[in-house]
Amino acid sequence: MTQSVELLLDDAADAAIRDQWDRLGDAGLPTARRSEPSPHHAPHVTLWAGDRLSAAADTRLLPLFADLGLELMIGGVLLFGPRRWGYVLARQVVVPTDLAALQQRVVEVCGPGYGQFGDGRWSPHVTLARRVGVDQVGPALEALNRAPTELTATVRHARRWDGDRKIAWPLTPP
């Protein structure tokens, strides 16, 4: 199951992305919104993901996030795919130098993860929906038509997600 290291958005950007999840869901389209709310399900930017992560790596991650304060621009809509089950609909995250450097340090600590997290392959994004069919792309874009085209976010919190145990914990000090 997936293990990951993620950045969490500030309250305003989180609310804006959740609004976009709602727009998609209210239009009867695939959405990242959950029918059963979970304290662990939140808009995020994944820095690293893989099948397993050592306890030593978990410990070595903590100093990377001690003084976290990244300014991010969340840009336009992206489609990843197609895959046999459809597209992933996401919002692009513009990559400032400090974000690229942080992601590289996380990969150095965590080791090889899934291929898209390796050198030059990372495409930072915030997921809006998975399993979007070809016939749903147009309606999804229409549902998002009045959503802000650009968002800014101040990122001060990071977390670890353990998909085996379905739990998350903070990597940033309280």
C-alpha cells in the first residue's frame, strides 16, 4: 500500500479546493470529495510516494520540515492519463526553487519511490478527481468554470501518510 510524504495547504486554499471537489460532486461527476468525511483526507501536494518507507527515513524527514513556510501558486487544471480507467483531474502547482529543493531532499531521504517522484519526473499537483471518463472531461471543466483560476497557498504543515494503516501524522512541529 502507498506510503507518502505530503504538504498540506493553508485554510483558505484548502477551502477553495474542497469547493472544487463539491462542484464536481454536485454535478454528478467523479470527485476527490469523500462521502464519509475523514480527518486524514485533505487537499495536499505529494512530495514522495512509494510502497514502503523505513523508520529511519521517517526520523530523518523531521528536520526537513522544521521551519516550513512555502508560498505556492496553484495554477490551471491538468489531466493526467489516459489510463485504462480514465483521467486524473488536478490543479497544477507551479514549482518555485524552494519547493523543488525540498522535494529533492525528501527523495534523497526516502529513496526510490514510484517513478513519477524521481529526478525530473515530478509533476506537483492537487488532485480534484480520479477515474474521469473521456465523456466527463468537458462537463468537469464546465463545473469548475467559475472556480478561481489561480490560488496562492502558504504551506506550513507536512505529514506522513501510511496507506497500510490508513493513518497520517504530522512532520512539522505543532
